[in-house]
Amino acid sequence: MTDAPHPAHPGQRVWVVDDDRAVRFVLSTALRDAGYQVEGFDSAAAALDALTRQPVPVLLFTDVRMPGDDGLVLLDKLKAAHPQLPVIVMSAYTDVASTAGAFRGGAHEFLSKPFDLDDAVALARRALPGAEALLPDDPDPGDPGQVDQTPQLVGDTPPMRALFRAIGKLAQAPLAVLITGETGTGKELVASALHRESPRSRAPFVALNTAAIPAELLESELFGHEAGAFTGAQRRHVGRFEQADGGTLFLDEIGDMPLALQTRLLRVLAQGEFFRVGGRELIHVDVRVVAATHQDLEGLVAEGRFRADLLHRLDVVRLQLPPLRERRDDIAQLATTFLSAASHKLDGPAKRLTAAALQALREHDWPGNVRELENVCWRMAALAASDTIGAADVEMALNRGAARSGPRAGQADPGQWEALLSQWARQRLAEGAEGLHAQVRERVDHALLEAALQITHGRRAEAAARLGLGRNTLTRKLGAGRRRGSH
């Protein structure tokens, strides 16, 4: 079925494909008012059938979710038959997988529903032949069956929709990306999504936190070393650049990289080659580098602590991640996701937040961002006395209830958490649960590590010393925690 078309006018024909008649009507009306000749279709099949009888339009808008072939299938068929036809994909479901799928299939743009009609008309003007292309001419469509559909980044607020759209587009372009944002906002998840949705997705994604490796070992970690290169180097070690060959290397906390290594990194980025430490063989690699930092790199450049030319190499495109306090409407979805994961991991019943509990979560400022919210959800899943989590449970998990009821303001009662743990353990054992010791030890380790890193402002060597651990032990435990779950 089609809507009544306007008389064709060569070079100005625009088609709108959407099973929602209201969307077709308002978008078509706005485009007609802008001077285009518009025809609407309620399905991919109707649009494809019309192509056998009518001239190809200059631009096509399509929804994603429709009966029969969805918009991404229509996009594939259109690009196979008419590769130069610009297609704008529309969807109310804005996530990394859908945006990346659209751009991977050759979409000209992705338009999130609900959209402003003026923005849609402006997008149509930019998409007409002669406008500057926004994507490479020949993106690799990859294998859609291999895309991981598991949600990694969670959110539906405008900042997150904009982020998902940017990831979907940048994943297809072989550009260096610098991810900035406060600690705990999910920078590694963004880097992983850029890799997962890119043509490099079948090659390795390798991550390295430059702040977690002692300066004297970082060069070897990045570039590898030959046997005998230094004391203790008993065999050849392949560095992260070689491990990531053909794929993506994520360098977290790039602002902490020593100046001497910045020079070596610049050469690899410029020439794609390096020597292992103590080696004579020139190693060539094809690696996309994605870097991240919570620091002001321009400020570090001004202080002489970061190379300006390296910043220019890394900062081809910048993604700024919003702090959680700027997207509070995502807290409910995030908390539900984390509580579900925690309950499953702890082999316990699903936990439900009351309205008061959710409001308490929304009112917190979240200085630790999404990572802090995840930790709070794990504490509530482990320690809440019932399956329903109330405001008091939230207060306790945020360590505020203990501060008010403890011996002094701001000081928690050391016996309170033990009583809560004992209560939880009795309940779980009565339910027949097993393996509680390992579960609790894992969560206690995680809580201690996070607390120590907060107190020491992220200085891992100091945090390890305060806890009486070796630095390597602390790094290993943090890595295990990240593999356990992500935000």
C-alpha cells in the first residue's frame, strides 16, 4: 500500500517507508512543504515493488522495525541494486547495535525517533547528491550474524542516543578516537563497542591501562621484548601492539604515559612499525588505536607533560562521555540491569526496587558514575534482607545510613555490616544456596579495592600498600572484577 504520490519531479523525489501511517504523514508533509515530491510506503515490500515500476528516488527514509522485511534488510537490498541511493534509517530503538548495523549497511544517516521535523528536512537537504559524504564510500558490511547483541552500554536519554549514533558511525571509519569523561563513565565499554561494530571485529580487541603498569615495564608491555633484553627477560614477550595486529588497541588513562614512551607511540601511530625492546627486527602492525582519559590533555600539553603532536594524532575524533548525574533518567534502567546481573551471579532471587528506592538512587550525585551505581547494586543484591529493595537499603548501600547512625557523624559502625552479612548468609543458607564463601570473598575484595582507590585518588601502588597487597595482586583482582561484569 502506498500513500498518494505527488507528481514526480526529476531530482526531487523522496520516499518515506514506515508502517506507522502517522509518521509517514507528518514526515511526508514536512518534506512536501520544503519543496520535495514525496511518496510514502507502509512496508519494504511495497517500496521494492514500486522500484520495478518507477524511477529511483534521490533519497529514501526508512523505519527499522516493520512487518515483513525490516528497514535494515531493505537497506541491504537497496544498496545492492542502487549503491548511490542515500538512505536515512529511522528508529525509536537507538542503541549501538542498531546504529552500527545501519551504518555498516551503508546508511547515509541515522535519525532517532521522536525527531524534530525541521531536523529531518535539514538532513534531507544535506543528503541530496552533491552533499559531502559522511561515511567512507565502501564500508565493509561484515557479517551481521556475528554481531554480539548483548547490551553493553545502557541508556535511552538524549546524551546516550547521541553517543550510540556516534559509535555506530565511527565504528566504520578507520579513525583514531579519543574518549574523554570522568572516572566510571564506561570509556572501555565505548572502545569495545567501537571495535565490536567495526570491520576489525574478528581481530583482537586489546586493552591496556597505562596507569596500572609501572613506568619501567610499560614499554615492554606495549612493544614486547626479546629474551635477555633486561634482567628477568628469559624469553621473548609479544607486546600489546603485536597482540592487537589487525584489530583495536585501547589505551586507557593515556595522560599518565611517560614522555619518553609518548615519543615511541607517536612513531608507531605515524608509521605502523617499531622494534621490540632489545630487538633488531622491525615489526609492522595494522592497529586502530582508541585512547581514553579523564584528564585535561590540553592542560597537560601546556604543562609540558604531554606531547602536542601525539594529542593531534590521537584526537582525530573525540567522544565525551556524560557523567551519570547528567543522565539521571537512565538510572532506573541501569539499576535494573545491574541488579539482575548481580542476582544471577549470586544465585539469588531477583531484586525489585521500590519507587522510594529508585528516587533515592536518582537523588544521589554519583561521583563515581556508572561504576559506583554498579557497585551499589551489587551491595544491595548481596545484603538486602528481602527481595524488595527499599530506600533504607539504598541509604545503607550508599554508606549514608551507617554514617547517621554510627558512633560519630561520618563514621560507620564497624559491626553493622557484619550483622547484615550474617543475616544475609543465614537467609541464603536456609534457601539451600552453596558456594557463599567464594561469592562473599569476591565482593569483599571488590569493595576493599574500590574503597582504597577512592581514598588514594586512583593511585594503585598506594592503594595496594594501604591494603597490604602487592601491586600485581591488586591489578589482577581489578581485572577479574571487570571481567565479571561491566557497565
